[in-house]
Amino acid sequence: MDFTIIGKDSQTAARAGLIQTDRGPIETPIFMPVGTVGTVKAVHQRELEQDVKAQIILGNTYHLYLRPGTAILEKAGGLHAFMNWQRPILTDSGGYQVFSLSHKRKLSEEGAKFRSHIDGSPHLFSPEGVMDIQRSIGADIVMAFDECPPYPCDERYALKSMELTHRWLDRCVARFDSTEPKYGKRQALFPIVQGSVFPELRRRSAEKVASLGREGNAIGGLSVGEPVEQMYQMLELTNSILPADKPRYLMGVGTPANILEGIALGTDMFDCVMPSRNGRNGMIYTSQGIINLRNKKWEDDFSPLDPEGPTFVDSQYSRAYLRHLFAADERLGPQIATIHNLGFYLWLVGQARQHILAGDFGPWKDDMVRRVSTRL
């Protein structure tokens, strides 16, 4: 995997880049739709390509390991072939899912023992095993196995967690570098910075990750309940240490405003379930603000979902029609809303890229943050 910086903003740390993978290019900054179990909910792969214009999507190691399982994926020729998606895929290591199953898992030096949320069967995720699973999935970018500490937690817990993550990281690197891809395409391993909201721990973790010289680096353990300003502080500190010539991926973030501020702090890659999950529940993101389609005020509003935003087929349905679909509990409603929201997120990072290259990202970002944070 190769990364080239195409342009930088003069007023912020924002940059526009190009990631080149064996399955195609990724223009940064980029938002990655979440396709946890081999599908982005309510969205056809054709719509991801044509309407959403997704350049890369996510899969999840934990969920794909449990169902359909690595045997099926290998027999299919990997996740790309299984789901008929030819563009890049990134897989989360499953660390966050194990974290969220705190009542069903037990951590040790060996790894994480947990019980399946599907049938209660026992399993072990070790750093080596997680690398092997992601080799079987065939993702273009794979994540190191980590522990995501909860918020709030005390510094002693955060330190212990970070040190465990670092030891697991060394084992991930050793296993990854001693194995080969299964489907003839190169894979890149991203380490993950942890440290909760403690600056010195974040610094130490970022220095550890930077020292490994991998193709890219990820920032985890943020947007888990901490105040947003604290998240930005940790992100700014971390990005100041991570190599400038490698892509930086902020995991699980976030709102349109979060993403714009993250770009301004030098972050290149983002993912979040928010646009799809909220879309399925009737919340629409637009260039003028946020719409709750369940509100009666949209009942006779026949304007497009976002008159000034992205233009594609599913964005041109009226607010009144989409509100009707939700009121009637028609499945087309969540489908259109999800496609619109994901398309809006991809449009937004594309606009950010254009303004970075044009040299006016700073003032554009400030105005856009205000607009996308408004409740209409």
C-alpha cells in the first residue's frame, strides 16, 4: 500500500492524499461505510458504487469470524469475491466488539476469551489468530488486535490496557510479517494507538506505533463517551506524533462536524455507523443541517432531501415522500435515507478535499461545521 500527499491546507493540518491499493485508489480524506457482516445495511453494492461513490468499505473480523466463518470465506475466495465488491475493504480487528461484550469476555496475556452473541459458544481471539482471520477475509487493510478501554477509566487501568495492547501489537506484527496473503493481493497492517484520555499515555502509545513504520496508523479508544473537546485534544496530540507521510485513521468517528474537525487536525480516514444507523431511523444529514423526518413539519415539504448537497437519484426524493414512507413503515424509506446519508458523508469529505487543494479549507470548514450541526 502506498500513500502520497497531494496537497496541504495552509491554515490547518488538513491534507489531501492518495492511497494506492491493489484493488484501486482511495482519495483522502475519506469516509468508509461500515459493512459489518459483508453488507452495508439496506444498501446494494451497485448503489454503494454508483450513488454513494464509496471507495472503500469496512468489514468486521469478530462478526465475519462467527458468521459465515473463515472456511466459507476461503472457499468463496475471500470477502471481496463472496460479496461481489471489487474495491478496497478494511477490517476492524474485533477488539471493539470484544470490549463491548464486557459481560461475556475475559482478557489475559493470551488474548480475549468470549462467548458468541449468536449461540453462546466459547471462542478465543489471540493476536496471532486475529491476523490469520484477516488473512482469510482478504481485507486490503487489516487492524492490529487491541483492547479498547472504557470511558471513564482511571489512569492505572488505561496504562495496563495500553501496555497489553502494545504487547499484543508486537505479536500481531510478528504473525503478519511471517504469513502471506491468500488471494494474490497485498495487505497492509495498521497498528492502533490507545491510551484513553491521558495525554502522556497517548503520547507513549503514538510513539510506539510510529516506531513500527507500518503503511498506515489508526487511532482508537476515542468517541466512546468522552467530551468532544477532549477527543479533539487527544487527536491533535496523537497526530502530531504519528508519521506525516502515512495515512491516519480515526476509528468510529463520527458526526459530520467531528469528521470536518478531524480533517482539520490532520486525519485522513474515518468510519462510523452513524449515517446508516440514523438513516434507518429517519434522521437525515444535509448541507444545511439535520432533519428528523418523523416530524410533522416535513409532511408537505416537496423539496429534495438536500437541495444544495449531493445530487444522485436517491437524494432527489422529496422530504414529504420519505416522511410518508417512514410513517407507513415501508422498507424503501430506510433504504433511501441510508443511501442519502452515506452519499452525503462521501460528498462532504470530497468537498473537504477540494477546498484543501484550493487553499480555502479553513474558512469553508468553519462555516460547514456550523451548518451541518444545525437542527432543522
